[in-house]
Amino acid sequence: MTDVLIVGAGPTGLALAARLHDLGVRVRIIDKHDSVLELTKSAALHARTLEHLRDLGAAEAVLAEGQRVDVLTLRTGRRDRIAVDFRTLADTSFPFMVDIPQARTEHLLIDGLAERGLEVERGTECTGVEQHADGVRATVASDGRVRTLEARWLVGCDGSRSTVRRLLGIERTGAPYADDWVLCDAEADWPLPRNEMTFSGDTEGIFGVFPLPGERRYRLAYTATPGVEPSLADAQRCMARTGIDGTIRSVDQFWTFSLAHMQAVRYRDGRVLLAGDAGHVHTPFGGQGLNLGIGDAMNLAWRLAAVVSGTDSRLLDGYQDERHPVAAEVIAFTHRGAQAMLLRGDPRRHLRDAALSVLQSSDRARRALARRFSQLDHHYRRAAGNGGRAGGLVGGDRLPDLEFFDGLAQRTRRLHDLLAPDRHTLLLTDAGRSDGLTVPDSCAVRLITPDWARARDAHGVPTALDRGRSAARLYGSAYLVRPDRHVARIGSPSDLASALAPLGARGEVG
């Protein structure tokens, strides 16, 4: 019996498989398709997802192959209204987006699985799910025969038409959109800089242009013309509505999608969970979907690993508590954005244009939008088990990936590099002595301090010397940081002792 069976080998399932393997979990991943679908789907990878891909060992390949995008521009009525500049993101190694076709992201993740000794079991379709006290029995069809696979847990990562969700009888709330969308990859002459992505809205619909790797390569995403089959001529006509003088030279293939804003009412049914599009779908506004699914995977993986190792399975309830509200917020945000861009002849479009102009005039507002699109501001402040507050951080927030010069290593580092990759980290600062503090073996201890004497006397605790006080906002507290880089608890070292207790067997610091 395997520990976790993953149904669906899209980006969410692949990321989950890699992360579970790295956390010591026995995992199998199946997919009904014989190969990666070379479809025109998602393209945008945001900063938070690039951080996750770094933890999976895939970021370097993505950066080498993808197209960097620094600016997202929203246009209405043939005029620029607001430019969201991701270069304002100061607390990440990735102050930008990367555009890369989803199929290439999947291939790179599959390459990573192969390096781990894992492979996707292709042509294997899940047709039944039966739960029992100790696990899940999945009925699968492959090579013309039916068999069963046993696992302690099963995760449905099988897309918006999820078979797993249907078999569980989990309902969704929300509704479909009246507009169909057309996606295509094209060769085009486009006069705007290739570090810029644009969404244009006019009285007929939306037209989005994403620069892709390769000379004059672009992903085009636009609302379909009612009653008209997609064609190069129709795409050119829709592009002309943007007010930007571009020319589409050729198109690989057109894909028409019916979209919706919908969410599963729950992500867990006993020993079966949902992740990615199986749990939530929305418009392509802002390129949020793939990123949201990988965020699900990283949140779920450490929880499953802990439960497989013997932690109370109620830890998995936190997945629903944390990721369901985040997805609901993204669905609402993308719905509002798409609806605002699709006002067409509605008189309220003038109010929209005025509001966008006000936002453009505010540096603070544009920085906030950059954080929202990048998903760096996703937090779990209201979820049970997270708590404490210090330096603008609240329990449940992502730990900022601050840059500092380490006087011990004699080089510039990032705060996330100081954390353990495969377990919780107790991050100590100058918040009092920690001698005698007991921590579980499953929790690493790290220290960052501007005090050279304390750094010298760290008693074997991996330490960074921050003489420039670049991490000053953190000083005065200790932080229990989860494997997904979110802060569980904030307080003094002694305050965090009770939070450490459920994590496993104990050892002593100092």
C-alpha cells in the first residue's frame, strides 16, 4: 500500500508528488492521458509559485526557459489605465512574472520526478473510490483491464471536471460565464516591450497578450466573438480593438473554453482530498489558476507527510481552513476584475476608468496590486493554530524572504535560504536566550542576529550574522515557520514551546 495516491498529473499533481517524495512519503501519481497535453492553457508563473518551484528544484530551469515579465498593464477604451510593476516586490527572490507554456512547466516537473525515481503512470483512469478505516481503494482502468490500487490517502488533482470530486459527490457553488474565451499561441508583431503583459477591455470584450519564450511568440487570450469561429482574421480584428498596432502573423491552434467561477464546497471527504482545479475554477484574469493549484499542493504536502508519520489526522482539517478562503478570495478577485473589464457599453465603465486612474496615481495601491497578483499576500491569519504578532507579521503570514549580507558566510543571502527545506524551523532572533529550550527532532533551529558575540556563541545552531540589520523588522521575537514558509506562531522562544510539542520527539537547544 502506498502512502498517497495522486489522481491527475497536471502542475498541481506533479508539484504535490515531488514535494511529498522530498518529505519522505511513498507516493504514486496516475493520469488518464497517455502524455502531457500540449494544449494552450496557463502561462503565467507568479513570484510565490516561483518560490515553490525553487523548493522543488525546478525554478532554475523555468527561469532559463521562460520569458520574464515585469509589468502587467490594464487598458480600457484604447488607453493605458494602470501599470502593475512587479519589480516593486522587495521581499522575494523573484520580483517578476515568468511566462512559459503550461506544457513546458509540466515537462520540467516530470523531469524532476524522474530524477527522484518517480514516474507518472499514464493511460490510467480512476473510475471508482472506496474508503475504509485504514485507507482508500481506487478502481482504475488501464490497458483494457480494471484493477485496484490501495493507498492510505488519495488526492484528486484531476482538473475542473474532476472524476474524484464527482465520485465523492462534492457539490460546487458559483456559475458559468456567458462569454467563451479563445486561447492561442501566435507569432505576432507587437510594439510593446516584451517584459510587459497587457489586458485590454473595450465595448466588445477583453484581449490579453502574454509574451512567450521565442522571438515574436505570444499567448493571446480573448473573449470569443459570438457566432464566429476563431480564425486568424477574427483574432486580428479583436486585437485591433486594443488600440495597439499589432499584427498576428500565424497561429498554432485555437482553443475555445467555457469558463466559470466555481468552488467545491469542501476539499476533504475522509481520506480523500481535492487540490487545484478540482477544487476551484475562475477566469484567466491575472493568470492566477495554475499558481493557486501549486499553492494548494505545497500547503497540503507537509500536512500529509506529518499525518503519514503519525500526527493526528485532524491536521488535515487545516488544509480546508486555509486554502478554501484563499481560493474564494481569488475567485472573487478575478471575477470582479473580469466583470469590470467586460462592462462593454455599460455606463459604469466611465466610473471604472476613473477608479483605475485613481489607482494608477497611488504608488501604494499599485504595490498592493503587485502583491495580490503575485500571491505573496496570501495568508492564513484566521485559521486555527496560527497566532502571534510582531513587526507587521501575523501568525499565518508568509515569512518575507528578506535579503541580507551574512557576516559569517561573507555573502548576500535570502532569509528563506536559512530555513530547513523539509520540516518546521524555529527561527530565533535576538528575542532572549534559548538555552535549554526543547524542540522536536522534526523541527530545525536557526538563528539570525546582528550581535556578533551571540552569533559566535550559538552552540552549533546554524546562524546568520546580519550586521546591516536588514531583518530588523523581525528582531524581538521568535518564529515557528512551516515547511511551506508560512509562519505558524510568533512569540518568545518559551512561548513557542507549546506549539513545538505536537511536532514529534524532543531534543535540546543550547
